[in-house]
Amino acid sequence: MGPSRIFKFILLALLPVIGVVIYLRGQDYNPDLISFKEPRSSGNDTPMESFLPERISGLTRVGEVKSYSKETLYEVIDGHAEYYISAGFNRLFVGDYGRPGGDANSPALVINIYDMVKDIQAFGVLSDESGGQTKGASSEIITTGNSHAVKFSCGKYYVQVMAYDKTIPVDEVQKEIRLKIGIKDEGIPELACFPNLGEVLRTRYVRESYRGISFFNNVIEREYGAAGGKYYVSLFLGNEDEIRETTELFIKYFKESKIDHTQTDLKGRTIYRVKDPYEGDWVLIPMSDSLFGLYGSFNEDTITKILEGQKK
């Protein structure tokens, strides 16, 4: 038998052994490396079902906790599911509660807990659904007809507590749910990046295309009262490279859109004064780790306060 035939014979003999090795290795794989599913949520990894106890404020949970993903969210909020998904939604857990002997099909209390993955995204949904939260508050109680509700954000979770009986203390339910979630309500850290510019009328978070600008995403906007009306301050946070790249995109956008803009120095910083046919006169203020936009009835003092506020 020639050398080539011996070599072929050895290869054929080894094939079953190689197959067994591949099979055994395959039993010890890491599913996260090949999974195409949505990545697990960050932050508190406690099972969300535990946030909805069997009993709360004298009411008993009716049935099991219901869970919804991106694919099934439309089953519970048809027509509004896309909004939550675009806002960063990952998962929803729902608990129905009733009084002893009550109708299981008509719960007295419904609690929805949305995992929005990031704190600021949970706050963003809260601000959108409540028309903009004054001073960045993390809860709001709403009463309509014979029902009342409280909406709040707690870390990366956006929570709706809806009572169909006015005797149910929704604020007490809110406190119990916050304790169950176990995240201290220390506010939204991104909001602390705004300097003190006076009374805040409204705060909102825009995840995509702020003011119609496709590349300007993840922006927080605050509305302030002024003697001549109102003005708005937008804030984009990032590292030094991200701020530089976004500023360059703005300059390119100004040039391509033929928007008049001038570059000036103030307080050791380069700022851009923009004459926009759509937004009117506004100012773009790049910092080392943030990018501010200033719109509306602002004055020069407001620009100075932003620049000085970031030096502290």
C-alpha cells in the first residue's frame, strides 16, 4: 500500500473521532455568543415578576403575572406598541389585582412595569406620557372620572399604577412597588448636567432625530421661563470624540443645507451662532463632554451661564 493510500486511510479512520469531539464541544457552548435575541437588560437583574407581589394595599393578585416582549406587546397596547419599542422597550410585566369576591375580569387595580433598559429612557417615556415633567420629577398622579393613576420611573423601569376605584391609595401602591424594585430614587443623573438657569417648565427626552436632525439623537431638552417668553436648552452627552464628531456633523449639515452660521469665541470656548430658516436664531455650544443647543427667547447671559456652569 502506497504512502498516499495509507494517509487517506488514516483520515477516514479519524473522521468519526473528530465528529464525536465536535458534538461533545457543542454541548458546552455559550448561547449568548450565537443568540440573535435582544440582549439582556442592564442594571437590576432581579426577576421582574417579583416586583408584583401576591398582595398589595389590601388587594390580591388575580392570576399569574403576565409578560410581554417586543413581539407580543401589541396584544396589550395595540396601536401604541411601536412608540414603546422605539423608546427602547425590552419587556413588560402586568399584574391585575382585585378585592375578595370581585370580578376577575374587571380588576380593581392594574400595575404595568416596563423595562426600558436605561434610566433616561424610562424617564423619557414618563415625560412624554405626562406632557413633560416639571423639574424632572419622577412621578405624577392623574385622576379622571371614577379612576385615578400614578405614573413613575424608577431606575430603568417605567411604571403605571391604574386604579379603577378611587378608594385605592395609588400613592401607597407606588411606594410599595418602589420598595419591591429596590432602586433608590436619586433622580436622573443626566439632569444634573444642566446648569442652574432658573425655573424649569418642562423636561423631555428625545431618543431619535431631535428637531428633525437625523444624526442628533439621545437629547434631553429643558424648557425655561423668560421675561420675553420661553427658551429651550438641549443637551447631548458623550465623550470628547463623540462631541467633536457630532459638532463636525452639524457644521456639515449647516453647509449642505445652506444655513448661515458663524463661529465665535466666548469664555475660552468656540460657539456657533446659527441663523436657521426653520428654528430661527440659535446657538450651538460644544463642551468637552457635552453639546448644548440654545433656542427661543434666550439672552447672552444664558450663554454665559451655560459656559460657566460647566466649569464647576
